[in-house]
Amino acid sequence: MLLALDIGNTNISLGVFDSDRLVATWRLASDLQREPDEYGVLMLDLLRSEGLDRGIVDRAVMASGVPQLTGVIVEVCQRYFRVKPLRIGAGVRTGLRILYEDPREVGPDRIVDAVAALKMHEPPLIIVDLGTATVFDAVSQAGDYLGGAIAPGIGLATDALVQKAAMLRRVELLPPKGAIGSNTAAALQSGILFGYVDLVEGLVRRFKAEIGENAWVIATGGFAQLIANQTKVFDAVDPDLTLKGLRLVYELNEAS
């Protein structure tokens, strides 16, 4: 089976594939202080929780947006699973033409998201990844990766606001009764939740004006469902889009 790992600034997403079937998924907190052995034990425990043994993993693929953790996870794969992971980056075949000014600047998760979206949907495409950052990616009618937009993520913006404003405290991100909050908690919920909904809708509208009004819009990332509950701008929500893209890129390179 194939172990797929998406290493982000907040979480590490893991998935195990049996051929093209995603058998199980998990999320670990990204911790720069954690040793390889700690990650290894945690991953083995997660496998066992699904009745899976480490011996089933005979291949691995990873995308890392955190250079400090890249080597750590490579060591985990080699020591605990006896496999050398394919690292998504320069020199790896993706089947995707990248029209970014410097393709090396594009995060590997953005590339595999586009690969997965193209496999499942007809272009043009808009991919909205709502994680540590809120990232918008555009794929043209011809299937080329064009670029996108990056904004602070919901969690990141909320943390910054609470840390810098002495009179504000963290609130549960639930939709308030209306946009005009009658207390501080409701005002924060409106500003954060409705504000991000409007951010997403506004940028999707701008993207469609540039690549086509028929663009299919896919949401992924940890906050995708939260925003999807408040808007009809998404045509699909797929929390496992990045893991699926990792599998596709791995198979493309395995076959070459």
C-alpha cells in the first residue's frame, strides 16, 4: 500500500491507499520540536487504530511545505516503514504545465491539488485550499496551472487578532444570527466567518472573470466545510484532494 503525507504548517495529513482506494486518513499536529521517533510511534499507533500493520506500507510519497520537517518525515519513512518516499518537487513528473513565472516557487501541495482536480473535473478550475493559509489556484481551460492568490488562513488571522487585541478573546466559529453582532462574541463570529465567506466569494468571482464563468470550484483544507456551510460558491468539497493528488503523481512517476 502507498503512504501519502502532506506536511503543512499546522497539520500533517496522512493517508493509506490500496491501489486507487483511500483506506484511511489521519491528521497530526505539525511540531518542529517532535523527534522522528515520536512521529514514528504516533504513525504506527494510527495504523493500528485502523487494524493496519506497518508491513502493508511498501511505498510512500510526500509533499512538504515545512522544510524543517522534511528530513524528519523522510527519516520516519525510512526507519519505520523501510521505504524511501518520493518527494514532490523539481524533477518530479506531474503531467501539469505550470505557467507560474518561477515554477519552483509553487508549493508542492498546490501542484498536487491541481493534478487531482484535473483528474476528477473538466477545466477551467478554481481550487480553494482553506488551511493555515487560504490559497486560491487557477487552472485554465487548456489544463494549464496559471497561479493564484494567497491570504492568511482563518485560524491564523483569528490567532493574530486575539493575541494583539487585549479586550478580545477566542470564540467558537459558529454563524451568528446576523451580520450585525449585538455582543462581542457575535461581532467576532460575523467578522471572521462572514468576512472569510465574502473573501472566498469575491476572489472566486474575480478568478471566473479571468478564466471563465463556467469554472468548477473545489474546496479543500481543514476549514473547507466550515465555509462551505455558509456559501454556495463551491461546486465540490473534497478534504482529501491533496492526498489523492499525491497518489496520482506517485503513480505517474512509478510508471515512467
